[in-house]
Amino acid sequence: MAATPPRAWQRMLSGRRLDLLDPSPLDIELEDIAHGLARVARWNGQTMGDHIYSVAQHCLLVEHIVGLIAPQSIKPTRLAALLHDAPEYVIGDMISPFKAVIGDVYKSVEARLMAAINLHFVLPPKPAIAVAKLIKLADQQAAFFEATHLAGFAREEAERFFGAPEIDTRNIAAFLTPWPIAQAQAAFTERAKALSWLNTAVGKPPCSSNAII
């Protein structure tokens, strides 16, 4: 008798079954993403404060920094920034050293999930190069401030890994105190709706466009 293949899907609280090998945009739900990301800890939980510093809060910080760096950026760009770590609602937040150990397997699963999530939100499967660079810069800036304010890094050490900060800490202070899970989940959900087709009157996605500037 042939062995039963291992289960490669996860049942979400929404009732969706998300296939990790072939994720469909139709099985992506904002409520699942927000619920999961608000419960996934950044820095493997090695942060100060009474609450975990969640990936949901990190994503909100990165999107906020994109707005500080590029105030002219349009909603799709801001939404792409908010969703940049969204696959972690399924696969968790693995620290960079462990990703390096695992290698391409993790990256391929992450890329498939990211493409499905982007398509669900009517974004290109992969962001344009300029958008990707902007999000990467904002992500590194966020990591610097998280490292120095929450994860015990000295400034010099953080600069070596993440680069020198380009924004004033006062502009992001509200994002550097870990929030309760419910607050992070609600804030992520609200912001995603504000930036996406979920906030349209008809509640249906418009025609997709690959232009994000």
C-alpha cells in the first residue's frame, strides 16, 4: 500500500485550507494574516517589554517608515510594505541566521506564499525593483530601531548589521513599545483595509495593475 503523502496545507481559523506547495490567492484572508502576524514574535521573542514584539507591529512600522522616506508613495506601494512579511502568518518568523542554514527551500515556500498574498490584494506577484528597494530600506531602518530599543543591541553593532538610521526616532516612537496582541491585530487589519480594495464601496477587487510607483 502506498504511503499517504504528508499534509501540506494548513487549516486557518477562517476555514480556509492554505496549500503551502501551491497557495491560491483565493485561500488568502486578511483576518487570518492579521491574527497570525499579531501572534508571531520578532527576534525570536528576545525583546524587552510585557508583550511580544509582533510581526504585525513590525509591518506597520515598516509601512510607516516608507511614508517618512517617500511621502509621495501611493497606496499600492504602502500596501506592499505592510504585507512584506505577510507569509510569516503561515511559516513563522525565522531569524536570518536560521534562514541561511535552511537555504533555498525556505525561500521558495516564502516566495510562493508572498505571490499568492500579493495577488489576493491585487498587487503584482513581485514588487517593482524600485518598490522592493524602498521596502528593503524601510525594513532595515525598522530593524535598527527594534534592535537598539528592544533587542539589546548597541548602536554600533546595529549600524554594522542594519545601517545607520536616516529618520528621527521621535517619528516612530509609538511603534517601539510592544503592543498587546489584540491591539496589533486590530491595527494591522485597519491599515490593510485602508490601503486596499477591501475598503472600496463594493468590497471587490478592481482590475489588477502591475504599475506601482
